[in-house]
Amino acid sequence: MRVSVIHQLHSPPIKLPKSHNTIVSSSSSSPKLFGSRHSFLTNLLSFSLSFSITLSSPLPSFALPSLFSPPKSPSSTTTPFSQSKNLPLGLENGKIRACPSVNPSCISTNPKSSNFDFPWQIPSDSTLNAVQKLQDAILFTQKNATIQAVEDTPNGQYIRAEVDGGFGRDVIEFLIKGDVATYRCMASKVTYVYPFTTAFGDSKGQQERMKKIVEELGWYAPSFDLMD
């Protein structure tokens, strides 16, 4: 194919001795024209070879993120302040919860609490209507008290009330089972004083609150003072 193209480019053909190559003899007749054509064909052949090699080589692969990959969730940091924004209420495993470590304005009959208080003993003549008497005592002794929940559970009768506290509303929770009343009383809002990172408050106010309720009821409330 190459020889025929070169032959068409030269007219008339020149006869040379048999010992000479046809391409060499043709270039002697018109060196400039053959040189340019020969260079063009050489470049075209080189380009064809390089293009075929490129096509036969595997294309590079790029790692693209999948559109369906789940986004990575940012690492969540838990601080005492963030914990104090969501204080859980209600029973835990059928028992009154312990005081949160981030809330110093709390007392609880749960033995896991740092601010522990003894459960109350209900007299035998008050066990039948203990729930109603407890509600009446809360409403009578506390400011702006509201009963939030009264529920029968497999572990006893659960009562929750809200009352005015020192820095907002406080929550009182009771669990009455038989002749025993367990409870937790805590501030629903934890106060921090800048620039300190320790919560402000103590359990004395909650102890005074519960003392007023139990005195109104006339129930027995053990204490460390009575054990001396």
C-alpha cells in the first residue's frame, strides 16, 4: 500500500538498474516532494501505532465516592452541660431512678445516688388511700404544684408532680408499693455560673421540701439523725 502511494506521487517513473531500490531512485527525481510526503506518511504511521497502543492499554480507574454511601456521622461529644439538657424521668427497671451526676439539686431513695435519702414507711391505716393522700399533701405544701402523672405499674403506683423551685420548676417522683414510698426530688433545670463548669445547687432545698410533705402526711421517715 505504501509503495503504490509513493508511485502515484511521481510521474513519469524512472527506470533504474536492478541493483537500486525503487524508493531511492524515485527520491532522486523529486527530493523535496518525496521528502515532505515521506515525512507525512512516517508521522501518520507513528501516530497510528501510538493510538492503537493507547487503545489497547487499560484505562486508568478513578475512585469516585458512591452516591449511595451513608454519610459518616460526626463524632458526638458528651458534656455535663449537654447531659443536663435531657434529664430522664420515670421508672428505670421498675425502680425510682438515681440522681443524675450532673444535677446536685437532687435527692433519691435509690441507693446508687450520691445524695441518698431513706424511703418512707406508710402506716397501716393509710395504705389503702396512700396515693390520694400523697397528692393532697403535695398540693397543700408546695407552691404552684401540679400532678403530672398517676400510673399503675407492675412495680407499684407511680406519681409525678411539678412544683416551683429555686431556678425554675422541680420534679417530684414517687413509687408506692405496699407500705413503702420511694421517691426522687430534683431540679428540672441545672444552673451553671460562668465561667465555672460545675453545676450550681445542693440537695438541702430538696430535703426541706420532702420534710414538709412527710410531716403533712404523718408517715415515718427514717434519717441518719435518728440513728445516732
